[in-house]
Amino acid sequence: MKINAIQPDPVSTADHVAEALRLRIQRSEIAPGEWIREAKLCGEFGIGRSVARRALRTLADDGLIELEENRGARVSETTVEEVFDLYEVRAALYGLAARFACLRASDAAIEQMLVKIDRLLLAADQGAAAEEIMEISEAIFTDMTANASTDAQRMIEAIRRKTRWHFSYVALAINANGNGPYIFWHDIRAALVARDAEKAAQGARGLINFMQDAVSRILLARGIGRTSVSAGRK
């Protein structure tokens, strides 16, 4: 396992390490079942064991690794059902975030969301990397989520950590030459302008459901998980 070293940050090193490992796991650079050793992390990232343990605990809370006493951390086996269910919950929560934005956001906040949506659509038209589009997308939903209650924000943040990069960038790249999820972004934009909470919620749910279907097909094609997702949405 090769992990590129990063410069330690005395405040958020554990978060930085967790994020670096999360991306590598979800890009299959660290394979399911592979062990992640504390000593290796300390050497690669220039951190102490306590920081390494905090980073691994974060990944364990996200379900990406399993901590085994006296053995270390092992990358979890991801099933189609787990990812499918997480996206289902994410769709519901993001729908709520879009609804709250229409109902509660200031005009200035709405305008900032529209600017970011236009930037996302332009990036898509120009063939920007899927990772860049994902970053803009998450920034928009962060703005929407700011209008939710503290409890709702915590739930959304928890689920987005688990699903944010689960092959989503791969699904975007595969669908780059078609309408892909961008038709839903047009719907969301129009709904924000009109402050149509229901239409905004439908657009957000449709966007995540599109990614859910695309990611599920990728997982099945790669042999991840053994059962189908035919019991999903009708």
C-alpha cells in the first residue's frame, strides 16, 4: 500500500489522513480486505500513533474499515445493498436540504447557489474532471444544508461522508457524453429561482437516485456484492 505523504497540520491532521485514506479506499487503490497498519501511517504521514488511531476511528465510523483488536484495521467489503441503501437515505436527506433552501434561505444565499449551479453546468459542458464537478455539487448542497436544523445537518453530514465518493466520480465520467444528472440540476435551479420547495426536493432526489443507479451498476460490473438491486425504487 503506497500513501503519498502530506504535511502534518497540528489542528486537523487526523481529518486530513482520514480523507486521504477515504479517497484511496473508494477509488479501490486500497483493496477490500487489505490491512492498514498504524506504523505505516505514522511513517507515511509523519504523525503519531494517537493521530493515526483517530483517523482510523473516523473511517471505522464511516463503515469503510473494520478495527480488530490486536490486529489493526482492515478495509471493509462493500456490498451493493449497503451502497444502494446509503444512496436511498442520501436522496431523502438531500431532498429535504433543497426544500429547506427554498423555504428559508435568503435571496443572497439563493443567488450564490445559482452561481455555483451555473459554474457546475459550465464545467460539465467544458468536459471538466468528474472530481471537480463533484466538489461543486457538494458545495451547493453544503449551502442548502446550512438552512436545516442542527440535527438535520448532522444526519446529512454523516450520510454524505459515507457516500460522497463511492464511485460517484466514475459514474459521472461514464455518463459525461449524455444528459447524465445535469437535467436534474436544471430542475433544481429553476425551483430555487421560483422558491418551489417541492420541485427542488424532487430534483435533488432525482439527482441522487440517478447516481445511485449508476453506482450500483458499476459495483455489479466490478463484482462487488452478490445480490441484485432489483428490490429498489419502483
